Amino acid sequence: MSESHQLSDLQLGLLRILWDRGEATATDVHTALLEQDRELAPTTVSTMLSRLEKKGTVTHRVEGRQFIYRALVTEEEVRRSMLSRVTDYFFGGDVSALVSHLVEDRDVDPDDVARLKQLLAQRSGDAEDDDDV
């Protein structure tokens, strides 16, 4: 993905609601935020959705007098973009330093360790396949 999606916690919260629901009005998003104990004015939610639309991360269609919003980017695209930024900014692009930081600073479940080993083995196999070309 060439486009960078760097979003605030609030913007991510709005997008997460749209990802979960598929589509939602500003009122729907506001209600969902209230259910998460995020008390914002309805106008703030509408403004944030408009800003996300200007960034190209959401779009809307008109139904009657309401705007129905939906995400234009996937959660995977945003995650990839934001993690790339974190990796570059905090770890100088060193993925192994990022992974090391993640596993050193918390209890890692043995199943997670096994999954990481499996992912790394697959990745190593892919790299070897590329070398054969």
C-alpha cells in the first residue's frame, strides 16, 4: 500500500465502528461511541467523519436527509501503514528490533511463540524460494 494512513485514537475508533457495522450514520457512530463511554458532541462526530472523508478513508452516500458513511480502507491497510510508521520511527526500520521489543516486555503465551516460529519458518521458506528464481 503506497498511501499512508496515520490516524488518531478517535479516528481509529470511528473507523472501527464503520468496519464493524459496514455502514452507519453519524448518529449511529455517536451512539456507538457513547456505548464505549466516549462522550462527544454529535457535531464533533460529524466533523470527524467529514475530516476522514477528506483524507480519503471514508465516503458517504445520501439516503433521505442522512449521510450514510462507510470505510474506504480496510483495517489491514491501516494496521500495515501504522505499524510501518512505528517500525520506521521508533526502530529505524528494524523489524527484528520491533519484534524483540514486543516479546521482551510482556508475557508471551507459548502458543504465540509457536505461531511466531511458524510464521518465521514460512517467511524463510518464501525467501529461499525467491533465491531460487
